[in-house]
Amino acid sequence: MTSQPGRGLLHLAAAVDLAGTLDAEPYLRLVRLAEHGALDFVTLHDTFAAAGPDSLSVLSRIAPATSRIGLVPTVTTTHTEPFHVQAAVATLDWVSRGRAGWRPDVSPGDDEAALVGRRQPPAPADLWHEAGEVADVARKLWDSWEDGAEIRDVATGRFVDRDKLHHVDFEGRTFSVRGPSIVPRPPQGNPVVVVDATRPYAYDVAARHADVALVGIADPGQLATARAGLRRRAAEHGRDPDELRVLAALRIDLGGGERTARPGHGGGPLPTEEGPLYRGGPVDLADLITDWHRRGAADGFHLTPLDPRRDLERLVNGTVPLLQHRALFRTFYPGSTLREHLDLARPANQFAALAQESS
Amino acid sequence: MTSTLPSRKAIHLAAHFPGVNNTTVWTDPGSGSQIDFTSFEHLARTAERGLFDFFFLAEGLRLREHKGRVHDLDVVGRPESLTVLNALAAVTEKLGLAATVNATFNEPYETARRFASLDHLSGGRAAWNVVTSSDAFTGENFRRGGYLDRADRYTRAAEFVDVARQLWDAGTGRPVRHHGRHFTIEGDAGVPTPPQGHPVVIQAGDSAEGREFAAAAADVIFTRHGTLEAGRAFYADVKGRLAAHGREPEDLLIMPGVTFVLGDTDAEAQEKAAGIRRQQVSPQNAILTLEQVWGVDLSSYDPDGPLPDIDPVPDTGLSQGRTHRGDVFALAEKWRELSRAKGLSIRQTVIETTSRQSFIGTARTVAAEMDAFVQGDAADGFILVPHLTPGGLDDFVDQVVPLLQERGAFRTEYEGDTLRSHLGLRTPERTLTA
């Protein structure tokens, strides 16, 4: 039962951020390592003006060289075109054969606005409102092609059944999109939406639109409360709360030894500006993950290593085998898509459902 | 010197992924997926096996519509180009990777960053086909919305490319300040200068504005294929415009988009070519093509009967997303005349006027004709448009490429690693404006 997080298998994800790295190879080594550990997905952070290649490009480059692991780039919604954003994410799903997600984020900086000739960005609440609208229109555009729209009917000369293609006619506060998408419905139906729910103003976007919500809270009791709150809010938006995975977001510094200087995981992670930071050895991290998972604090963990090359290696070779030994984490990928790893259903098409209701 | 081969112009070859018009025959049993990555991988690997300069993807921003509904007779739908090309960078090593990105429905900062990303991640193989189309119909999918005046299209595109190059030149730690008519940009490019300096810029278009824009700013011009004489005239005109921009003739390559059909004999190839044209122009497609010119519903006409006597009605908006420019009255009259003179039906007329392949014959015939086109200064090479996905390039690479190599007109191995090196383009000097 996914509503009882302490009982099911947990989900693990890791960030593979390598500041300023331009070549594909170092990213590929990290993603392959994470895939070796059977992690659900990797994330790659980005901003509109980050140094280095954009994260969706990097993970597209990685996709053919990996086979199972989910690929989740950050894609910003403030100074970008919603139509292009959804097409690129759908295409990442096609080139990875069903392993794509995306992590919408906003661009609150004046420096980012200046790159597109805007004097200043809108207020943070408005930015996240828009991000929610982009997540919404992205799903509509992914659904604007029904499954099986391509019919290749030689007798009538028709390549598609146009009754299965839909205008979305989306009217947002700051943009509108007519549709349909240029890209056929991606393998997962809807690529996975990952939202940092602890970001200011992002909470409701997570409850409404996220398949996976990341919550950075250092205390497992408070985290469990936050998880329950997100699930409740999702239900208020008419969603099945079991279709939302809540992952504890931790920064990790696995240092040099097997165990932390203090025995056990001590006081647990420390709250910092950038979220809870866990310092300790890989064995202690396994103990902490086991403990939090049994207490029902979260459905899994999203870990951001301070030193990706060192910490990811220690995570995969130290922490993961222990969790596998305790039967808390998979030893291989039974599925091939990111939704399958996350035990999330392939979503029904919202337009196909409408068509059925009205017939 | 013992070499007896006269010095020949080297031919450049590129592969166009079969697109969403009726050139692509989806009814053929050999026709595979237009969206699965395996199709892109097969074509790109085939192009690289043939030592092609680059692989080319067109762009889709709005599904075409006809009579208010999505056009359903041709291939519909495609992936987003840059994402596919980054993935192809993982399964190829030398092949150039060209994406079409519109200058109207994008912003220069983001576009420059995405091409710099592709160039870094592919080790210097990125190319950008700049297109300038703009209409209210496409604009309905975008923040910017509607229409851009035809003259403004090229000034916007020129400024767009200029800003992108400023950003590529600046790299990191050196802010760009640009205050122009269309764009105001201040800030750091974020990404270091790409391996090629500037990704290769391709421009498609035969109009006077297009030629001038290409002469000023492009590395490759993607043009239409015509007769040898027409090709020569175009070639001389475009190359002649370069000096005024301080450029040399070899700084801009002219590459017409071409189709081809191969056979064991020339006669067999002609027969195959005629069969492919019949596949491309189905009865439904023949009526549709006519409606695109006439601008009115012609569904009551028999595709195997005579052309309509009624005159076209211009600008009815019957077909959206693919515009017929020029004089529709003259075009309709020309088609009627041809139909009367040769006794052709609607479908036969459309086949005759719209879909004749560029090169038809044995591999030897096609190699000789292509070489003559290049040596005769009607082109620097070709962008091949196969009619089948994904196997449409296989025979060309296996049969024609070796003959071009035999003639001393095509490389026998990649000499460099970057697309600029394949195309013989120099690395641009960095101009730092800030």
C-alpha cells in the first residue's frame, strides 16, 4: 500500500549536478553509477542562466547511453515558451523510451530578466502561479494526441485519425496555447513532474501537478506531517493521493569513513539555508533512511551529494546494498519506464476521457 | 607529380530526416516509425557511415490544418529537434547535427545557450538552420503570438543571429550588452565559447531578402533544386553578393535539397520513380494539393477527371501552416494548360508538376549528374531528402557514395572532428564587443 510508506519499497533518487562541466562524459559516469545502484531517477539542476550546458540537453545526450534510470532535468518556466518546454520534455521521453521527467522551476532574478530584455521578473507568487499553468498546459499538450492517433490507414489515405487530435485552447494569466502538440503522446503518456514543494510558493503547484514532491525538512516527524498535508491538499484538488510520491530531500556529505565521527546518525540532518544536510558515513545513512522509512516520514529520498563523484559512489556501493539487504530497496529494475519505477500508473488521457463521457 | 586527377571541387552531403509533407511515403511496407528514436538513429548512423557532413532536422510549431481540421493525409507529428540531436550525439562521432529553430518564436539568449550546449556536448558538431516564417496561425501556440511583417522577419532574424554570435564570442565572465531594434540583452552568456566558435548557421530561402541575409550571415544556404542553368544563376548571384560583406566565395556553401531514385538500370529507376510519385500523390492528396492552390473546397471533383474550370480564390485561409505564395491564377492556368496539352487528369497533373525527383537512374548516372552539378558551379553539395524512414538512405550510401569517391569528388574519411572542418569553413575570429 503506497499510503503506508513504511511498508512498501522505498524510492531513491540522486542529483548529478556538476557545476560548470561541459563534456557529456563526467555526467554519463555519474548517471551510469546511479543506474548501477538501481535508483529511480537522477535530477540535473538548471537555471535560465546557469553556467554550462542546459540540463535537458545533457540528459538527452545521456539517454541513449543508459537503459533504465529516470532522467529529470530542471526546466524553467519564466522566460521560456510553454509550447517548446512541453515538446522538449516529451521528446526526452521518446529518446529515453519512457524515462523522462521534468522539474519546473522559476527565474526570480533580475539578471535572468535582463537576458530577455525584461526590467524585472514578476513577484515570486506570480512566477509559481505561471509555473503551475505551464505544468498544466504541458499535460494537456501531451494528451492532445490520444494513444493510437496514428492509424496509417492506406485505404483512406489517412496517416492520423484527427478525431484523436485535440486543440487544448489553454488560456493562462500570462500566455495562451491553441495546440495540439507537435509531438505525439510520449511513451509514459505524461512524463513525470517533480516539484520542490518546500520552495516558497511552490507547495500548491506540487499538490496540484506533481507526481513526485520533494520536501526538505530535517525532522522526520515534521516531514510525515508535511507528507500528510500534501496528500490532503492533492485530494482537495480532486487527485488520488496515492498517485503522489513524497520524497525527503537531503543534501549528503558521506565523508571518508564508513561511519560518522559520532556513532549512529546522531541528531540526524542539520537544517541549512539550502535544506537539510546529512553528514556521516554510508552505513549511517542507510540506518537513517531505514528509520525514517519505517516511521512513515516519506515514500523515499532525493539525495543531493555535496561531492557528487565521491558521495554517489559511496551511496551506491555503501548505502544501497544495505537497503537492498534489508529488503527496503529493489535489487534490479523490474520495469523499464520511470513511472514503473515509481509505481505510478500511466495516466488516462484527459481528452479521451472527455470524448467517452460525451458519447 | 604523378597524379592525373584534375583538382575537383569536393562535394558536401547532408541527410534530411523525412518530413511531414507528401515526399515521405508512409504507405510503403518499408516505412517505419517517424517518432521512435531508432528511426533517427538508423538514418544518422547511415549518414555517418556515408561520411556525410551533417544530419538535418526540420521544425514543427503547429500541426498543419486544412478546412479547419488537422491535415491527416501526410505524416503528422515529430519530435523537438535539439533534444533528438543531443541524443544522436551519443550514437555518432563525427556527423554534424543541424536543427531548425525559428527566429520569430524564440529568444536569442535561450537559443544561443541551447546551440552552445549541443556544440559542447557533441564536440563541435552543431548547426542551426535559422528560419523566419511567422504567421498568426503558428503564433497561437506562443507567448509572442501573431504576425511579424515580412520585412521585419529578416531584420529580426539578422539581429537574432548577431546577438547569438555576440553571446558565443563572449563566453563566460564577459557580459554582453546589446540594445537593438528587436532585442535588448544584458548579461553573461553562461556557457563558454562553443568548440566551433560559432555553431554553423544555415539559412533556407530563395527570395532576394533571403539571399542577402545568407550572404551577410550564413555558412550554408539550403536552397531548392532546379535545372543546371537555374542552379548556376543562383550560385553566381549568391556568391557574388559575398564580397560586399567582406566574405570569400568559400565562406558560404550552397546546398540544394534533392530527392533521388536508384535502379539497376536507368529505365528501371524511371519506372520506380514514377511508382513513388503515384504513392506520394494519392487521389486524396491530389485534391488537397489542388485545394491549396484554388483556396476552395474541391472534394466533389474526381481526381481521375479534368481540372476545375472555376478560378482560384486567393487568401481564403483554407489551408493553414503551409502557405502558397505567388500568383495562384497564373499557377492554376499553367496547370490547366498542361492538363489539356497532355490529356492529364487532376492526379496526373499534380504528379507531373509537384513531385518529380531530382536525380533518377543507376548509381553511376546519379553520381555523374551530381558531380556535374557541383563541378559546373550549380551547387557545393546536396541535402538529400529520402522518401522512406528509416531505410531511405541505405542504397545511396552503399552505391552512390563509393562512386563519388572513385571520381575524386568526395572524402574517403573524415579529416576533422567538427562540422566546420567537414564543410571547410574557418573558425570565426572572436569579436568582443564589450
